[in-house]
Amino acid sequence: MNVSFENQVALVTGAGSGIGLVTARAFAEAGASVALADVDENAVHAAAKELASAGHQAMAVRCNVADEAAVAALVERTVSAFGRLDAAFNNAGVHCPVAETAEASGEDFDRVIGINLRGVWSCMKYELRQMRTQGRGAIVNCASQSGLVGTAGLGAYTASKHGVLGLTKSAALEYAPKGIRINAVCPGSTDTPMVANALANEPDTMQAVMKEIPIGRLGRPEEIAAAVLWLCSPGAGFAIGHALVMDGGYTAR
């Protein structure tokens, strides 16, 4: 896919590793100046340094997306450094321990909702304020196949990702007339550190999920990144409030 983001600015959360890192790299290689944000300060600074060493314009910001003030500062720093904001991938998220609903921890529920759902809401809020002044922009929120179907034992995670799709659709309707497109990507099980950790900690549950993937393998971060860049590109100019499923056929059954 030959998509150019020359003279544009992209912001990626959860950019210290996995899908976020690969997507930030893809934006940079397509010509964008990129702000990388992650709660892991060492990881995100290493990622930005890698991109800068390759000749790209990149900056790192430590940000906990569950902290609205930190998100506001992230967008402000991005615009201060690069002058504008054209594309955003709200990717930061966490998994939750597998537990039946009656046994699940309230602390785990609040943490997952705070990062996966409220974090996306906060990111959109401040990205949209900047894009609204520009009269254009594109946002992609990272949902999940779990935003489309239920998964036993993952109630908090599933609820958070269903919520992301609801936020995406509502905001997309509000801002399409203002020149801002908002969509979501729904990855299935992808070869990332988060999935590797889930496989290690909950092998029976995760192995059962993997057996149900029709394509017979995990997704690749590069495949998800390609979908995000397309959704942010002019080629997706008629896509509004769409949930692009990238799950190897899991939800097509």
C-alpha cells in the first residue's frame, strides 16, 4: 500500500511496543512527523530514538491515557512541536485477568475501563478540539474482535471494547460534517507482547481462542498498521464510523 503522509502529523498512543510501535513506524516511513505516547517512558523514548536515527521526525511523550490532564498535555505538546495534528491512532490499552463475572475484581474492572474506554474518550476529546480548529483530521480508535462478540471470562475487556465502538460511532456522526473522520479498527489475536503475556498467564483460554481463528495463525502488527494508515488516508474518505475487522475470520463464523 503506497500511502503518503508527507507534511502531516500523526499521534499514536500505546506506541512503546506492539501494534502501536509498528503503526508509529509506518506513519513515519510514510512521511509523517510522529508523536509517540506510552505509559512506559523508557520504551517510548527508545522507540522515538529509533525513528529519529532513521531520519524521521519523532518525539516521545510519557502519558497515562487514564489521566485526562496528561492526555490534554500530550496533544498540546504534539501541536507545539509539529504545528498541527492530522491523524491519531488511539491504541493504548490493557487486558484483564480471566475471571467469571461473579468473581471478577472491581479494581481490575475500573482499571480496564479507565484505560481502554475513558482513555479513548479523553484522547478523542483533545484531538478533536485541535482538528476542529483545522477543519480536518482523521482518528482511528483501537477496539478489538472483543468489541463485536462476547468472550467468557473477559467481561471488563469486552465491555471496554464494545464501548470504544459506541464512542467511535457517536463521535463520527458529530464530526463528519466538520471534516473529521473517525473510525475504529478491530484486531483479533495479534502477535504482540500483550497477547504473548496472555498466552503465558492464561494458556488454556488463549489456546482455545487461537484454535478458532479460521486463518490458522495470529495476526501481524504490520497488518493492523496498514489498516490504520488506510483509514487515515484519502482512500478511506467515505468511511465514517466504520469498524474495520482484522481478525483472521474469527467473527465471520
